[in-house]
Amino acid sequence: MRRISTLRFSGLVKAILAAVLLILCETALAHEHDIKTPEPGFRPESQHAAAFLEALDTATIAVYPTIIRRESRTAASFASQKQILSLLNEGGLLTVRSARNRVDLGALRGSSQWEIFESDMQRIGERLKNWRSNAPYHLFMEFLLPVNDQSIFGVHLFILDADGRNAFSFLLNSHHQSFVDAALVADDSSETARAKLMERATGLGVAALQAQIGRARERATLGLPVSAVKVPAGIFDDFESGLRKATDRFGIPIGFVTFTDGSSTIELSTTTDHPPMPDKAAGNHVLKLDLNVSGWAAFAHIFENDAVDAWVPYDWSAFDEFSFWMYGNNSGTALFVDILDNRKAWSTVDDAERYVYNFTDDFLGWKQVTVRFADMHRKATGNSPPYDGLGLTEVHGWAFGTMNTDGSAVYYVDDFELRTVPGVGGTFFHETPIEETSSILSFVEGDTGQGYAAEKTITVLCECADLAKFKGYSYYRLEDPREQGDERMRAKISFYNEPPPEVPVLVLSENLEDLQGLLSEPGAVVIPAEDSLRICDLLKGGVAPQSVADLSNIAAELKITPSSREKLCAGPARIDYPINELAMYGHVEKTPVQLLADERYIKSMTVNGVSREEASIMATKVAWNTYYTGDCSRAMRLFNQAWLLDQNNQLALWGFAVIALERDQVEEAIQYFEMALQSGPENPALRENYEYVSGLR
């Protein structure tokens, strides 16, 4: 008989994002590449790299014993650590000091070097947060010896900040010419030969670090971002500011450029003289394409810097699709749109990897064309691009083109827009299909640790169920959660019409007390989509289960004046709280990334016709329940989210007042009590609280 597990709800996040990773079977970690790159290693993008480069002249970096990862165990090399310190001090590039802590990561396991790199960086970062160190940055070098002690398969160099986050980390392997030149194979099995092997690997890692820093600083000198630029959802190109075009310092055209087969013609311009667009005022500029194509022709917007002399990458990984408006001629002409994804690092040519979506001019007039990134496929271009999938973390441009137009033709294009997909995974994660019945979900929200908020747990449940139903499947299964760094996570989702016989089916409970526990037993389970959606309708539809305090219970609890009950949130009146633990986010101007996170949260809480006011009430109920458990930091975050949804939510404002009072912020408490009273309706308990606190002045 198949086992049946009962889901306890907040444990879903642990099952999805923090489950114990299964030990993977040993495999060949990589293969020898035919083409070697001169790049000094592969350094994944990090949002903290710019801060690291800015701090280099003044910051001290703690250097730890080098980590030696063998098949059966982890060792530490103090000789390599000493060499790193010596080489960096000689170079004068960094200020470094020795650190004593050793890192033991156990036996070497993993299906690829990239997997090991990601996993080890996360594990080292977690340990670093528990160590006492006043250094702002920390350097760990790591050697992989999966077969024996005489050959090094890969070199990792991690530079993490004081919070354990990736600041400037990279890896090297046989794909890199410098790695091959280092000849990381011992001459024989003697200790002397192995010591020389470690010495060569250490020298390689330090030289690569110096080259990485030099090239990153060169980018900064040229006015280029150290990392890809993040943008909010919305219109990316509206053609209202002309069509900038120039060449980079290597002579490669950038900006709005055209390409043809040599015999076809294409001309670009912007115009206000075009067929009227829906919901657009007169005078709106659109892109006009005058074409006469016998083979193929296209234009591309290759993203440029302000000086129009260098490429600029953008991070689109938070989005599921793009759209643009096009005026069709119903000509049957074959059309295509490309995404120019990542390039090789420090490239001097156009080697961007292209992904294409093909469609047909089979309509007349204006139409919004929508393309999901998941529906695009790799395009063979012959420009020797990277071959690593449509990652969207370093997008360098987009293009629009046509095949044979059978004479002259005119097309109009406007409002290229980046979008998420509400209710189908788009508001919380990015989906990348890997086969017909499975995908990789890249979670784009930051708070994915053990303290993960309950409302985001609900979001995971609901959106995965929506995605399964959207694809026509009755069950789904989440596996292999992994942290990607920079507060991102990924997990694999598989879809089923019938659950696999060897995997237990999860039964969802409607009782929040059950839902807020841990999984009754760890391990992979299959989740029914219909049951998930039923729970979502309950939780997001404003119906409170009995275990969630209703509004009258909250009001009754607060009839006890603050002076006659124990303070649950007592704390100093002035402290540098995170902005999400300050009422109304501390009235701080938010960054574009924070504003985008706000937008996603609002979308995730207002699906299936739920209004912002209804969602705010739900968030407030959870916030007050959290407050009475004594978890006041999380309660304040939830009150802020309730206020974000509805700034007139009386109970959220009341929550701000109570926590401010318990932090001995009397004037602020009075201010929030007054705002709560003004928001209505009249509440005797609230007024009694206000009058009591007013007397404390």
C-alpha cells in the first residue's frame, strides 16, 4: 500500500527550498573541451561585485587555508594559504591577512563542477556568518581532486562579503587555456610532486584573480556596469528618443543596427505618421521598417551605454515573456524575433548567443505579439557564441526580421515590453522547460531561508499548482532545491497525469495549525494540483480558518492596555533596523529592485479576483497572529506588507503603533494610533489604547 503523507504548510518551503540535498551518484565531472578560452576563469554575475571593487583600495581581505576536496574527504592546505598571502602582498593589489578557520565540506559529491561550485559557495557562506571576523571580505581557494591526489580537475576562488554573499567568485577548468598551461598533474606520487602541484594551482588561482580584477576595473573605467543591469517590468523600448547608433571600440555596430543577406534592403526610422494605435494619443512615435527582402533582413537593438561606445548587458531573468505591437499586412510573410543572450567574457566581437521565435504575418492592423521565453529555441548563427542555454542574466539585445517579402513592404513596431505571467509562475519564479514534463524554476524573491514568510509559502503552493493546471497535469513534484547565490534559488518541477507508484502523495490540510508545521517525514512527494488550488482559494479568498484570529478576536485582545501586559516587542528606541522592519518601510526611497519586489508581491496576493483590500486583511491577520507568538520582527514585516496592499488598513496601522510603543517610540506610536483612528471605522478598544498612550507624553 502506498504511504500517504500530510502536508504541514510552512514546511512546504523547507521541502521546496531548504530540503536536505540527496547525495548524488558519482559521475565524470566534466569533459575535455576542444576549444580553449583565454578568459581567466568563469565569474558568474554578482550584484555585490561593484561594492567589492570600490572597496579594494581600503578593505582588508581575510585569506583562509585552501580547501582540498577529495573523493572521500576534505583537507586544508596552509602552504597554499601562505603562498596566496605572499603573492597578493607582492602584487600590491589587495590588502590581505591570514585567517585560521578551516572549512570541512566532507566527501566530494556532485554531478558537475558548476553544481559543486554553487553548493560549496553556499555552504562556506553559511559557515562564515557564524564566525567572528571584522574583515569585510573573505577569500577561500578550493581545489577539486575527484579521482586521485595527483590531478586537479578544477580550481575555485570564492570571495564572499561579511554576510557570506558572493562578491567576486570564479572557477577554472580545462576549458580555460591558463588552466591547461598550468599542467595540474603531479609528475609522480611523491609528496614533493604533490606539493609542486598545489603550488602551481595556487599560482594559477592568484593570477586569475588579478586578471579578473583588472578586467572588471577596466569595464568600470569605460563606464560599463560591473554586473548586468536589472530593470523593472514594463516597456523597455518605446522609440520616443530616436535610434542611437555607433560602434564600440572594436568597430562592432551597437545601438539600432541593421543586417541583411547582402542583396536585400532595410531602412529604419521613427515616425508619428502611422496607422492609429489602440489607446495611444496622436504624436506617438513608432519604429518604421521599409523592406525589400529576397533572402532575409533584420534590425537589432544591441544595448549600448550612454556614450554609445560599448555593449551593456541587462538581467531579464525575472521575466517570463516579452511583447511588442506590430502592424500586420496579412501577407503570409515569415517573420522572426531574436533575443541576444550572453556573450563570452571580454569579447571583442559579436558572439552573443541567439534565441529565436518564428511567426507569420497573418493579421491585418495592429496586434500585440507575445512571446514566452520558454517557447524560443537556440539559433545557429556561426558566430561561435557561448552554448549555455537562455539564461537571461546577461541579455545584450533583441532583433526583429523577415524572410522574403516578395517586393517592398512596410512594418510598424512599438512598445517592446518585459512581462511576468500572473498565475502561471510568472509572479514568483521564472520557468525554463527542460523537457515536456519537467522544468527548472528559478525563484527570484530574496527571502528564501528558514525564516521564510508564510504568505510566500502560499505563493509557492499556489503558483506551482497554477503552472501544473496550465500545462494540463493533475500532479506536480518539486525536487533538488539549490541556492544560486545572490539570494536566488532554483528547483526542478515535474508534472504527472497520474502519480508515480513509488512516490507518496501529499494530502493537504485546511487547518493552518497543521499547515504551519513541518513535513511529517522528509523526502520527495507528489502534490495534487486540485487540492493545492482548493487551499489557495481558501487562503486567498479572505475566508479565515478557525486557527487564524478573526478581527473581533484581535480587537478583544487589544482591550488590555499596553501597560498591563508583557511587552512582546520590547527593544531599543533607536536601532538600525532593516527597512522592512520599520513602519511604512521607514519612509525610505526604495531601489528599483525593491520596487519590483513590491510589484511582484502585490500581484501574487491579488490573483483570482482578490482585491488589494481583501489581501491586506489576510496579511494583517497573519501579522497579528505572528505578533502574539513573540516573533515581532516578522510581524513588522507582515504589517508592512499589509500596509503596502492597503495604506488605509486600520489594523496594520494599529500594529505599527503597538510595536513602536514597545520600542519606546512614544511619539511615533501616537502618530500611528492617530492614523489608525482616522482610517476608520470607530473602534472603542483602539481609542482606549490611543488615549492611554497619549497620556505617556
